[in-house]
Amino acid sequence: MSIIEKALEKLEPKGRKRSAPPSPPIPEPNASVSFRQQPELPEEEVVTEIAAQPEVKIDVVSEPIVSPAPGELADDSAQSHTHRRIMMDLARFGTDLVVNQETDNSRLAEQFRIIKRPLLMQASPEGEQALRNGNLIMVGSALPGEGKTTTSLNLALSIAMERDRTVLLVDADLAKADLTRRFGLEESDGLTDFLINEDMPLSDALVATDIPKLTLLPTGRRHPNLTEILSSEGMTRLASELSLRYRDRIVVIDSPPVLAAAGANVLASLVGQIVMVVEAVRTPQSAVREALELLGPDKNIGLLLNKERGGDRLGYGYGYGYGYGYYGGN
């Protein structure tokens, strides 16, 4: 018997036994649990963790979560400041992902390793090639349907495999909201709700995923003035905050098509890097040139050739692939 136990016996009334401390409650099998950051896993194990989740489920964290003040630098993950989480169902996105449940896309994963490396070098504030707001990366295209949304997700997934990076994937294609729809978050708070509601904390708009380093910012609810929302001072402040709040964070923004919506030009003025997705064969060169001219000659733009046919070094799933290079005007 310890000294503390002997002392407690003396304090208890004689003839009365001290009750044992209550056992912690055992959670029910289907009880909702709050998300916690998981330890980093090697790439092979990360793929296993992703593939093992077949359903989409949203959990609400009941305990209060305090977000850092705007502009405050923090070293912890963005996922510790979100109120919601989802279990990613990769089947919703088909087989053209760097990780999926049906095929081995190791070749595609390697292509995105090549694509992301210069982006990460220019995003690091300590690097020699660092750009202003370099950790804000816009993924766009000249026309709809060129594959920018899938590219945005693949780029985010690939960066999430990095050991010293976290990723925030933003669906800023407010009119189409394809990324938000694929995640099943159509009726969820998101970017538009945050921008039109000054009292709404950013944590209410963010959604954590079962991939420890990947967080989502969905479009939010539909609004009649989408371009004006993206052009607001609130969007400018948000971009600055996202760029500065976490030292290790990369923000990947799925943009509206440049020639189809004015919002792409607004986003381009806020980011440090732009990835322009161009569908091989289908997209006219004139459309690509016009889109690049609208974005401006001073932008750091990488051109990503999507769905290129007939090369052994490329090809995944249906024989399509990626090629990447920088716009000659920069």
C-alpha cells in the first residue's frame, strides 16, 4: 500500500469503504469520434490507409476548438482547427488518381512527383527560388473539361505524401463546384459562407479528411454574385492569412476556367504560382494563348499537358498522361 493510499484511509470515516474511481466510458461501436492528427506513415502505408476507407462520412466535433488569430504563424496542422471531418471515398473520383482502390497508379504518382517538385521549391520561404505567396498555387485551364479539378486533387494528394508539408485544397470554382460535389459537401459551409459572414470563423468552413495532412475548403452555398465574392477584400485577406498562418502549408486552389469565368483573373492576382492544365489535341492553341494573356506576363505559370497520347513515358489507366513545363513568357 502506497503512502497516498494510507493517507486516504485515515481520511475516510471508519466502517465505510472508499469506492473505486469510475472506469472511463467505453464508446459504442458506431459512436462518432473527433479527429486527431495521426503520425506520419511511409508512402506505402499512406496508400494503404487511403484505400481502406470505402465510405464518405461527416463527423461533428463537439468540443470547442480555438483557431489562431488572423495572420498568426503556427506549427501545428490545420486539421486541429476544424470542426468537421470526412472519410474520403476515392471511388467517387474514378481511377485517374495517384492513389485509388482499383489500379496501381505508381507511374502517375511518379509523374506528379516530378510536377510538384519545382512548385515546392518555389513555395519554400527559405529556398533560393522562393516566390512571394509561392505556397498559394492556383490550378486552372483555358476552357471547362480539361481536367483541372482532377489535377488539383492529384497535386494535393501528392503533396500530402511529403513528410514536412500539409495541404489545404480549396474549391474556388464557385459556379461548378465539381470538387465539392465529388466530396459530397454540396450543402456544407465553405468559402462563400466565410466571405459573406464576417462573424464566421474559418474553422467552421474547413473540413478535415482521413488523410492526416489534407484539409478541404469547399465552395459553400450558392450565391448570385460569385465574381464579386472572389473580388472582395475578404478574399484578399483570406489569401494572405492562408499564405502566412502555417509555415509548412501548401494551398492548392481549383480555379474557374480562365475564359469561362472572371473569377480566375481575381485568383491569379492573389497567388504566387499558377498551373495551367491544357488538354492535348482538344484545346485550341488560340484559347491557351488568350488565357495566358489574360493572366498577365508577370505571372509564374506552369503548363501541364493533360491526356497526352502515345508516349511510353506517359500513360495511365486509359493511356493518358501528363507533361509539364513553364510558360515561355516568364
